[in-house]
Amino acid sequence: MNEPPLVYFRPKTAAEYLGISIATFWRLVAAGKIPTAKISPRATVCKKEDLDALVNFEL
């Protein structure tokens, strides 16, 4: 089967995608509402599907 590729966003891009500030993004991460992964000591990413799930849940 052909599965769509996973799309990952860095925090600033994720905040822009959600239409929120970077501070609000980090508050949601701290609250456990947005799962993230550290891919290096200075790089954090989150999956687009997790952001979409948050938006769909909030509506």
C-alpha cells in the first residue's frame, strides 16, 4: 500500500500552522496537548497529524 509521508513541523512553523503564538504552542506542549520529539539537543518537531487532531478535537 501507498501510505502518505509523515510531515513534521518545527515549533515556529507548527505555531503558524495552528494560528497561535509560539508561547501558546509551548504552553500546549507543557500541558501535554501537543506531543513533540527531540531529534537533536537543539531541535524539536511535532507531527502534522497530531496538530490536525488537536484542531479537530478543539472544534
